[in-house]
Amino acid sequence: MPRCTGSLDVYDKLADERSRDWIMGLLTFAVVEEQKFEWMRHHAEYEGRDATDEEIRAWYGSLPVGAVVRARGIAENALGSYAEEVEASFSDSVREELKCSALIGEIRQVRRFWPQFALSVAAGLTSSILFAALLFTTAFLVLNDRSPVELGARIISSTTQGSTDDHK
């Protein structure tokens, strides 16, 4: 971690709101701030005065990377303990209700399958029929296509035959 000059620098590095681990960064920041307050109490007790702004900036600047890693570990443990407490606070009836609602959701998913399946089969058949009709039409046009030259020759030959028949 680059040198920090204050709590705002630490906050910016740990609790980036765009990060997926924002809550963990926020807890880590809180642990670092708690360490700062402990240091300030210790400083006031042994120096007989409060720490100056310059001393606080120097404390932030002297933070080793290991301190932040330890603070993250403490934050992870605290968050894990809290999650376990919340889970333990659920009563058995709430747990059963959650299990039943999950089971009902799965059953509803299965019920939605068959109408969707039938709709998919119908769509497949319709698209196959449309493709066959398009293929038939294309084949008919290609195989029975008359060229403009051939059409012109037929028209001319039919008119010449018609005029020769008239003279007879």
C-alpha cells in the first residue's frame, strides 16, 4: 500500500464504492481507524498531550502493508462471526419456512417447464414448415425459370406462326 497521509487516503484505497468488496473495505477501514484511536490514546497517556495533526499524518505514513492485511483479517473474522450470529438467531420455524418457500419455488419452476416445452415444439414445427415452403418456392422458381431470351423467342415464334396461319 502506498504511503498515506490521512484517513481519507486510507478510505479511498480500502472502501472504493465501485468495488465488489466495498463492505469488507469499509470494515477494514474501521479497524485501521480503531488502531489509530488506540495509538492516539497511548500517545496521550505517555506523552501527556494529544497527538498533533503532523504526528497523525506520520502515523498513517508509517503504516506497513502488514497492518492493513491484519486489519482485513480482523474485518473478515468480524463479518463471519456476525453472519453466524444472524444465522443462529433464525428460529427453527423461520428455517422451515425458508426451506418450504425454496421447495415451492422449485416446484413452480417445474410446472413452467411443460407449457414452455410445448411452445418451443410448436415454434420448431412452424419454423420447419416455413423453411420447407421457402425451399419449395425457391426450387420451383429456379427449375421453372424462363430466361428473357427464351421468352422473347417463344413470343416471336407464336406471333409468326399466328400470322402464317392467317395467310392460309
